Amino acid sequence: MTAKPHPLPELVSFLESLPEPHILCDRSYRILAANAAYRANCSRPDDLIGRKCFEVSHHYPVPCDQAGESCPLARSLKSGQRERVVHLHHTSTGESYENIELSPIRDSTGEIAYFIEKLEPLPVARGLASAQGLIGRSPTFRAMLELLARVAPSDATVLLQGESGTGKELVAQAIHEGSRRAGRPFIGVDCSGLTETLFESELFGHERGAFTGATARKVGLVEAASGGTLFLDELGDIPLTMQVKLLRLLETGTYRRVGSTELVRSDIRLISATHQPLKTLVAKGKFRQDLFYRVNAFPISLPPLSARREDIPLLAEALLARVAPERALKIAPDALACLLAYDYPGNVRELRNILERASLLCDGDTLQFHHLPEELQSPEGDGPIEAPLTQTTDTRTDADLAVALQAHKGSRKALAIKLGMSERTLYRRLKSIP
């Protein structure tokens, strides 16, 4: 079907009245109208009409689904329904993640003629190095971000699952900031190591005289988080007896302070996190099955850093700005190659520690290979360093390799394959770059 060349003026006028950025597209991705909010948000506002939406938003020469992303227009043509995705867009202030909601508009025959696309910024995430917010561009990061964007506006209970150091509290804060409770408290508590008595007192508070040492009434964290979000980290460590009281809180919305018979009503959103497989704990009788179903309403898995290596350069740049804000530190190519090759059992937290240590050892403005910890300099399994290459075996100069590394967004192994050399050879060559 060929779309009409000019949309109804009433439809264009309606778009102009909306406060959020909106555009009107045809089935061929052409922008037919854009309201003032969209033009203000666009990096090139003066020549929008007639251009393709993927060209404006992403600077792609082809539609999103042909460039490795999910295209809401293609999905809507297939489903015939409204579609939502999270995309990294070029805006007037640079690249930023946006919530995209695309709605089809049908003509008198019932065929889809146009699409209205609405943009909402997702300020808690960044596609570029930033001093704040979640950072990443990898597919696994974007998949997590899309789940975050969908659940944040609701009051659904969220369970964050991921290895230690993946940033579960940062994600919890991002969900809070994207909710209607953003102006209210965000209260976090680490459940690991808390005794049964201490946990109950911390969570629900206590009355004066409730136990030895309770010389005054104490407000619990549930009460402190009233109207906002309560974040329980390491949920799997909660004692079984306390799990019963947490379940009652979630089911009835009420609790009792220690030493009181008075029921207090709560108004909180619960976000939990764990690095332990709760299903396994349930099978072992260490976690209540009914509580598991309560907290697992909307699970989100956080990828380990080893599953999003292409984000390491962005993260490293941002983390350096946080650990050494007064210094504009850079990373030498061989040091960056070393960071890309490491597996990070401690994830982003470990990367931050590595960079903080390296920044303290660095007297100049560039982190070098020798500033990194010994375990990164000699990765297991690399074996002995190969003999130096001669010009007859490899004609690439150090400058050629530095340029290739700068342009490459994947792992060291992928770069070695791309350059037609072994991973160990690439490692040794990059180490020799001054």
C-alpha cells in the first residue's frame, strides 16, 4: 500500500499540541510532521520533513532492524499494534536513551497508513561515558534497560538478579527515579549479616523498652521509606522467621514495631536483589516459596561485565572521571587491550578498584600497561610470550594497531581474528606500543 503524500492537517495540529516529542511517519519511514518538542530535541531540526526516521534518530543509512536493533515500525507493521522499545538517539544534547512508543494509524479501509512516534527521555542511563547514571551500549545492557524502562513507572515488585558487583543498587535507584515515587525516599538495607532481632528492629522499628538497650522509640526503614522505595539487598540472607513477617508486609501492607501491638500501614514499593539463585534456596528449604513468588513478580537479570565487554571502554572512562575527577586521565591502547581481555569476577566494582589503584600509581595523564595489577598483565592461559614479529611476518606498524584498537568495539579475541593473528601475538604487540 502507498501512503497518502500529505497527512490530515488536523492530525498535524494535534501533534503540535502535545508537550512530549512526537513525529508522524509513513510506512516508508519518512517523517511527515514533527512537533515543536521533537524539533527542540533533534540535533538537526531544520530539515526533518521528508527524511527517514532512522537517519534522523540514529544516523543509520538503513532501518534499525537492518542495523542490528529492534525497529518499532517494522514490529508494528507485523503485529498491527502499538510497540515500545528503548533506543539510543542522537539529540540536541548528544546521544541519549529514549523510550519510544509507536502507534499505528489506520485509514478508512483498515490498512495502516501512518505511525505516530512518541519519545520520552530515559535520563538514568547513558550511551556515552558519564559521571552519573547507568552506562552502556551493548545488547545485553540494552535488554536490561528495556525491562527497567517498562517496570519503572509501575508499582510492581522487582527482583534484581546478578553477580556481586554488577550494580544492583544503581539499577534499583534507576527504577526508583523512573517511577512516580521519585520525589520520595529511596531506602536501602543490606540484609547480609543482620541477626534476626537486629533485622526486625531495622526493618520495622521498635518501641521504647521493647528489649534491653531500647531506650527510645526507633523509626524502622519501612516507615522511613513511606511513599517511596525500599531496597532489600541480598534478600537470600534474610532469616526464615523474618521472611514470614516480610511476606505479611507484602500481602497486607501492614506491620508491627517490635514491642508494639499496633498495626501500622505501609506505602512502599519493594525492590529486592540477590546474587544467590532463590529457586535453589527454596528447594533446600532456606527460602520460603510463597515469599519467592511475591518478590519475583518482575525479575531482571543484570549481565556480568564479561558478557558486555564492549562497554568496558565507556565504563573505564566514566569510572576514571569518578575516582580521579580533578585529572583528565586517558588509557594507553595496550592498557585498554589488557582491560578488555580480563574476565572481572568482581564485575564493575572490580573494574573501578583497578582503575582507582592505577590512577594512584600514574603520575602522568595516561594510564599505562605497567600501572595495572599483575593478574591483568599476565592472564591465565596465555602461555609464554611469543618471539617478536619481524616485518616479513607482519607489516602492521604500532600506529596501525593503535588505530585498529581505537576503532574496534568488541573483545581482544575478536580483534585478533579480524587482524588475522593469534590473541597472544596481538597482546604482545599492543604491550609494545609506547
